[in-house]
Amino acid sequence: MHIARRGAYEVSDMVLRLNRQKCRVGVGRMSFVPQGGIAGEECMTAIDSKAHSAVTSLKLRGGGTVKLRTAFVDDRPIVRLDLPKVAGELIVELTGADRLTFATSSGFAAHTLTAGDRTILLPAAGAFQNRRTQDGIVMHAVSKASPRMHLVYRHGRVAVHLASRDDVSVSVIVAGFCGDASIACEDIAPGVRLAIAQEAPNAARVGVVRNADAGAPDGAAEKFIDTGWSLFSNEPRAFAPLLADQREAQIRAGWMVGRDGDKFLDLGFGGDLGLLRRDFSPDEAMTLTLRGLFTARFQSDAESFPLLNTDYYGGLAFGRRFGKNACELFVYHHSAHLGDETLDFGDRARFDYGREAVRFLWSHNLLDSLRVYGGPTVNVSGTQHYLRGRVMLQAGGEYRFRPWDIPMYAAADVQVRQQTEWRPRLTGQLGMYLGKDKTKNAKPKTRVFLEMFTGYSNMGQYWNTYETSALIGLGYNW
């Protein structure tokens, strides 16, 4: 969120997040032009960590202060703009909204905002929603004079106008919601007004934030409330899981066909147990997790359904996310074992496989839908001479897209190992997420995918076996 003075009190790029998922409806620009102008070149931000709230204020000429408050009510993000007794006009430009719902004397009225220009007179509260995702925001104007708003829809852009008076103060509340818009109009707005009606008395002033036209290049960005460290958090890890890495800690099951026509059942079960977490801002976090993974491969077209190989991974992962970047240090042990039938049939000789390794990965989101990553893995100890090739390099990318409104992704992972003379190991996935992304935990996790692989095997006991395979699988990332 950016707060600036450009002849007006202006807030730009205000994005609400519902359970850490970005709400599809946001505020592109909120601008208030008071009669008489703004006094001073600075705005102050005060944060109350106990009440999970923050207040940014700016003084006006002739007295009075405009205040922008942010808070959480039952994990719901709330933004409130308090306008003093001064004449002026508030303009709120919305993004992502294609449906409007508001109360009338005979019930609720709904308007589709996808075609045609129009102007609509609104009551004190209205819900602006994205029909596809069912999330949106409620705008609620509160004052003693029963304020009214009007919506202007021109060329696909939504702007809400509210005129203030010099004898009545006005508060405008913006609250995120997901689900029924009429219920949001009835229940959310009145409850929000009471929940953040008063500024917390123990709010601490954290510093002066300058306006964009007063020297700061990006405007004044409101700071997030740091609530400290938390133990055994249920939040996801700071470094997002890799989709195309076959040995990522995840639940995974797939039917595989090898280059020679052999058929296999490939299984994996793993995940992260959150030990320690701290959120420094909505886009900055630090996590320490205990990670484990078990994988197994069975030959499904053989008579006894033999187990070929099992791998075990376990260790600690330290992750750090900051804006579009994230990094992770993973210290782990890996061991591999042949199945009993494989040993009994003499198909492959067993050897002791065990190694301790350190992996460091860095990732960057080039776009909201495109992520790239890379980094090295170093074996620090091992039980066999081939581990003298200690270094592995890994890189890849993930791209998410929605053809025909279906959430899909394409991902690729490349690994080269010193112990196999740097020959590349390539994995590619094309997948589709399952389930609705309108639930409380809105980030999709379950997916079905088609995977192609070529290179030296990921199975520890088959480390020097070159294979090519295709797999249809079902995956779940924690």
C-alpha cells in the first residue's frame, strides 16, 4: 500500500489478502481532495502490535486530520478511512470487480459490471465482487448524515464517489469477504464499524513516512505488525515447494511407463512440520521446519508386484521469504534400500547407500505467475566411494496459468551431478489443480499431472542407471 500527496490524500495499490490468498478485488487508487488542501509534507504511522492495527494520519489545512486505519477482525483484513469535517470528494477506483450488490427497500439488488457504461446511486454499503472467485470487498460509509455514494462505471473501470461536508465527519470502511455478497453487506460492515471504532490507546509511533512527492521514490508504505516468533505454526513454509522435483517433500502417487515398456507404481509420502515461524510483513517470513520424505517404487507388471527401491530423507530446513525472493537451507540425511524380491531374484546387487548433504536454493518470482529457482547441493559425508562426486546443481521454473478458467501449471526441473559426469537429469510436468479455490484456505494444493523424466535415476540404489519414463500422477503439497 502506498500513501502519497499529489494535490490530494492518495492511497494506491491497496490489496487485501484472505488467509494469505490475494483477494481478486482491490483498490487501485483511493483519493481524497479536501477543500483548502493538505498541510505539511509528512504523514505519521503508528502501530499497535497487541491490537493488530496501524494508523497513518495526515493533517489538513484549517484543522482536522485524515486517518487511514488497518486492522484484523477474526483474521479478516479491515481498512478504514476517517475524514474530518471538511468539504471534499473521495474517489475509490476498484480493480477486479465485475458484480455489485447492495440493499434496497425491497431486498437486495445486483448489477453485473461487464458491459455498458452506467452510474448507480448507492446506499451506505455495497459489496463489490469477482463472480468467478466469489471474493470481494464491502464498502461502508458511516456518518450522522446518512451518507450516500454513487458508482460510475466507464470503459470497464469502477469508481465510487463520496462527497464529504464541512459539518459532518465521515468514515469509509473497506472489508474483505468471500462468499455471499448480501450476507457481507448485512453482517460484515456493521460489525467492522464497532470493532475498529477507536484507535488503540497503546499504539506506538514507529516513525515518519514521507510522501511520494516529498522525496520518497515509492511513496509511503504502511508497515506490517510483527507479532514475534510462533512455535509449531500451521502456516506453509517460507520457501514454496518445488512442483517438478521428484524428491520434494509431498504426497505423490503415479503410474509410470518406462522406455522399455515396463510399468511401475511410484509413491512418495512426506511433508514439513513447522517448528518455528516469524512473519515480518505480509511478504516477509522466516521458518524452521522438520522435513521428512519416504519414496517407493513397485513394478506393477511383474507377477509378485516387487518392490524395487525405497528412499528415506530427513532433516531440518531453514527458509526465508522477502518480497519476490525466497531462499532455503536444507540439511538432511538420505538413505536407500533395495526391495526383498529384487534381492531374492538377483536383479541387482545391494550396497550401502547413505549420505549427509546440504542444499541451498534461491527462488525469484519474475511475475505473479512465473517463478524461477536454482542452487547447489553438497554431500558432506557418505558411505561409498562414488560420493566423492560431492556436488549437484539444480535449477528450474514454474508457470501458472488459467485457460478456460482452469487453474493449471507447467514446471521443469534440471539437475546435474558430479558423480554422473554432469549429465543432465530433466523432469517436466504439466498439471491441473483440483478442487475449488474459494474455500477458507484458498491456495490450491491438490493436483493431477503428466510428468516426463530422462536422466540418471532418482532412486538411491539405482543412482547409475539411466532411465526415461512417463508418469500420470496425483500430488499434494503441504
